[in-house]
Amino acid sequence: MTVGVLCAVQGSAESIIVQAVERSGGRLSVTRRCADLTELLAAAEAGLGRLAVVSGDLDLLDREAIDLLHRAGVRVVGIGDDARPWVGERLAALGADLVAAAPQDEESAGSVVRDALAILGSTSDDERPGPVRPDDATVRLPAQGLVVAVWGPTGAPGRTTVAVNVAAELAAAGRRTLLVDADTYGGCVAQVVGMLDEAPGLAAAARAASQGTLDLLSLARLTPSIAPDLRVLSGISRADRWPELPSSSLDAVWSVARGLAEWTVIDCGFCLEEDEVLSYDTRAPRRNAATLSALEAADVVLVVGTGDPVGIQRLVRGLGELTDLGLGATRVVLVNRVRASVAGAHPADAVGQALARYAGVTDAHLVPEDRSAVDTALLEARTLREAAPGSPVRRALAGVAARVDAVLVAALAAEPVRA
């Protein structure tokens, strides 16, 4: 079967590549020669090709554009420039399936075509390989760091308080930790830890990832340290800025974060819904993309609920929603603000029995109510470890952090020894 090729290559290399494609023995055929990115995306969404050959300096080409091509079932071959090696590096960072130098003659163009055919033949339509360089057989080792997403249903169960203090406890245990605010509805990590709202934070990291320029150094510059081994990547300052956090860019942010920190703790928004109307428009931004991206990337999902009848009901439904969406295979359930005034004379027993009966959860962490300690920490913009080290809330969250950290210990123990 002949595979359609969409060509959006600039300069003299275009005609060389088109001729090489037509000499592929009927396996490839150029179905559209695109003048710009808009035409390329339209052709891809119309199903006119399964392979796109794109110049690295094509105007407006970014990670979101390549992600749209992938979602349309199109593999991407990026054409770099020997005189500007950074172009090829950028294409690989943006997610191109193959990065090749601009061909100068028939032989080099034929090599690009053969590599493209190899990619098309090596994966099914439902799978997409990572960036490949034809002349680079180096195997990249996986990153060391792990990701924990702190999520909970609507109703302000205390996600941010849990995220901030679990991150602080992990850092105090000697783990390099990155705290990220990915709540696009009411993110407040910066205020809780005493940072300025004007810090560029996650939106700046997403922009850099979109352009393929995000690396460990640039992410480190965006994440100031607020304590030994604890960095913070602040969130968006207004809820209406959520389109600045597309999932394709955030996926790259989480990947780089794994190299920067042993634990990346992400404070997520509550909503998991996908707009039914927008779901038919692959180019529309998704309102809850940040939360869904974090949950999909997470090695551990810390699910937070409150210890009252309404909170337990929402927690049980939230756990079912995570299961329905296939998110959070490894979960740690935490019930916050457990108190006798709303759960009866024996609140821990009541909450434990309810979770066991309705959600099948028998090992939830119960955090007692201690409003005074939490208020003191919030007023002073410090963590509970700093403001109220003897608080029962702090001790309970330290236990949660220890359980989460055990996942990293197990992962390191299972990691094969590398030469």
C-alpha cells in the first residue's frame, strides 16, 4: 500500500526529497506540498497522509503542532541543518519521530526515505516511537526521578496543604524534590510558601518546552529553592491563563523534571472532565489538560479527601472516576481533617469502615484536624515542619511522605546495574 507524504520543506531540499519519495518504488507518494504549517495541519487532519516531512525552521512549528500531527496518525520526519546543529536538537526535543540532515544529493535523500520507511514499518498506527537519529545508536537511559500527583475531588479537601508539606518532608529526608503548582482553577502554592505571584513558573516552562528549548538548566532557573533540596515551580496567576498549559508541553516538563529532582510533587486541580464538544476538535485546548497530564505521568497518585460525610462520598466517587479513566494505578489514599465533631465519637474507625465498605480501601492515611497548626503555617508562609513540628497533622503527613518515598526506594533497588 502506498503511504501518502505531506511535504513542508523549505529551500532547495524540497525538490530533492520529493524526487526521492517518488523513487521509493510505489511505497511512498507525495500527496500535498504544503506552503506553511496551517496547510500541513489541515492536510493531516483531512487524512491526506501518514508521513510528514517538515523543515526544522518552519514558521510556528512547536511541540503542540507535532502533537497534533501525531494525534492525526501522522509520523513526523524533521529536516535539520548541518550548519545549524541546534535545529536538529530542537526537532528531537519537539517530539519528531526522525531527525535527519537536509539532503544535498540523491544518495542522501534516499537515505532519509529509507529511514522514514523503517519508522513506518516498525510501529503500528496506535504506537509512536521516540525521536530517532539515523546516525546515532546511543541508547538514552531512563530518568531517575519519580512523580507524585496530589489530586482530590471538588470541595477543597486540602490538596495544596498536603502537596506542600509532603514535598517538604521528602526534601527534609534528603531527597531532591520539586514542588509544582498545576492547579489551573485556584493554584496557590506560591502564596502558601511565600513566593511572589509574578514568578514565571510553570507557564514559562511550558512555553520553553513548546519551543524545544527546555532543559535541566532552564528548568532549574525557573525553580527557586525555598529550603535545602526543595525547589518550587509556581503556577499560573489567574485561572483564565489555563490555555498556556497544553498537555503536549507539560508532558515534556514532567520528563525534564525527572532529571532535576528525585521526587516531583504536582499539586493538581480537581476536575477530570473532558469537554464533549471540544473532544471532536483535536486542535482545541483542553481545560483540564494540566491535571490529566500530571495524573498520566505520575508514578504515584496521592488521593486526598476530607473526613466528613460529604467529603467521603466525593472521595469514593473520585476513586471510581480515576479507575474509569485508567489513572493512578499506584495510589495512596489520604483522608484529611478527620474530627469527632462531624464523624462521631470514633472518627478514625468511622472513616476507615466507610472507605473499606464503599471503596475497598483499607490502608488510607488519616490526618487529624489541627486548624491552629495549619493556620499558623499559612499565616507565616512556612511548612508545618517549620511552623509546628510537633503537630499531629505534621506527623501524619510525614508518615505519608515516608510511604511515598518507599516507592522510590523500591524503584532504586530494582534498577539494574549499568556499566
